[in-house]
Amino acid sequence: MKVRTTMQPHLDIEVTEAERLDLQRQGLLLPDEAEGDSAQATDKTTDAKASQRKGA
């Protein structure tokens, strides 16, 4: 799969799923790449709900 990183946004880089997850965890993927994955969108929703519970 191809991704774009914050360090070299002009380049598409071919990575494995494990590499993509690692880059995501480090915050190095561009936002449009990070939100393109439905699994990530689910994780963000879960994180938001957890944050709301902590604040309530």
C-alpha cells in the first residue's frame, strides 16, 4: 500500500500494513492518509468516546 508521510509529503511510499501502522502510531502519516482507513476512523471514534467518559 502507498502512503505519504509528514517528512516527505511529495512522495508516495510503498509500505506493508505493519509499517503503515507503525508510522500512524508515530504520527508521521499525512491526515488524508490516516483518515482514509476505516479501521483508523473506528479507533478515533473509540478514543473520542473514552476521552468524553474521562472528562464527564
